[in-house]
Amino acid sequence: MKALAERRRIYHFVDVLSVPWGLNIPSELLKTCYAERNPSTLYIKGVEYFFSFNIQEEGLSLMKRAADAGYERVVYTHAMTRAIFWGDGQYLAAIPKESADKIGKLVQSAKWGWGLWHCDEFREKRALFISAFLPSFYSCQCGNLVERQYLCLWHIDVTKDDNMCNRCFWIKELGLFLRDFEPISLFRVTRKW
């Protein structure tokens, strides 16, 4: 087992996000995984750079490399990021509609530990989304019309799911991402990788 673990490419395949957050992952392991272009470490660093440190170009590039490797969580996160920040919905097509809910819940439920929060631009995009897209979501004829006096993401209507048109489906997914996604990292030393 030790000889297998010391083979160079093995670190490319380790999913560091599957390790329980209460366990301390040695920083040398994370550095080695990142050096092997491990998709989960590319994802962690990309999310942290983009959403917390506002280093958008490098963060998006790291997420894109992990998405190109097929890492499911980052395919979703990268597509949502492109759609929210640049209105670029082409990447949403890479997410099968049947599994979007499952992947979305996996991404949105990841609470990785200590307090790095969203950059100001993310909060601005959230406010813009609420004012620009939620009214059309609730006025669409694809499901039961729900009257809302105050539009917010915390009570987004998910009862439309069965009858939802494609546009409303993705508005709902984007809304849930904006509501629940937290770029919190347990890995405080990502800048040193």
C-alpha cells in the first residue's frame, strides 16, 4: 500500500473533499495532490480564489481545469459561476437536468469549516438576480402561480418542480446556488500550494 501511495499519479485521483472535515489533512498531502493537478484541490483553490479572495481570473481558470477533468462538483460550480457573473449559460448544458438537483445539493451543502465569505461582487450579483430574475420565475405560466409580496431567495418556490419549464428550472438552480453556496474553506494554506 505504501509503495502504491508513493506512485506519482495516485495523488491525481484522491478526492480530498471525501475526507471528513474533522480530520486534519496534512498540508504536504494537499500540496502533492495540487501538484498532480488533482481536480478536488483545483476546485478548492479555485473556489477560494474566486469567491473569497476575489482573484477571479486565476480562480475561474482553476475551476475550469477541474471541470474539464470531469469533477462533478466543479462542473456545476463553474457553470453556475459563468452564468451568474457573465450571463454565460452555455456551460449549464454540461449539467444533466436529471442530476442537477443532486449535484446542486452536494455543492450547496458543503460547509468546509471556517469563515471565508463571499466577495462583495457575489452579494451584488445575488441582489441583481433577485430583482431581475425572480419576478419572471414567479410570473411564468409553467406552474402554479405564487403571489409574492417580497421576493427573496430564502423562500424560493420549489413546488413548481414537476411542471417547470427549462428557463424556470435554471432560474431555480441559480437561485438555490446564490442562496446556499458558501466558499468556506477548511484548507487555510491554499495560497502556499
